Amino acid sequence: MAGGWGCPHEVADRCTKINNLPCDPGMKGCELYGRFRFADESKNTRYWEKKARAADACPPATPDNKPE
């Protein structure tokens, strides 16, 4: 794995957390799943679902919806 981050679940290019499947950062079940954006947009669906829920739950403050 290149870069400064190493997954504690990756052993010999296999994910010990997910049934010894080949390590694919961002796959469902991965520590990173839904927490970060990836260059591969197919891995970002969970990220965008979480962002949409957060935006729906807390609309930005405007003069029309100020808390009293």
C-alpha cells in the first residue's frame, strides 16, 4: 500500500475484517466506508447518502427559519 496510511486489517493484501477478501479501500464493511470521498465515484454512494441526511436534518439558518 502506498502513502502514509496503512490499514490495521490489511494483511498480505487481504482484509482480515471482511472475510479475507482482497483489500479494496472503501468497500462495504471497510473502516473507510462512507467516511471519506474516493476518486472512484462508485465508492462514494454512502458518503453522499450521509451528506444528504445531514443537510435534511439541519437546514441552514435563514431569516425565515431562525430559531427563537
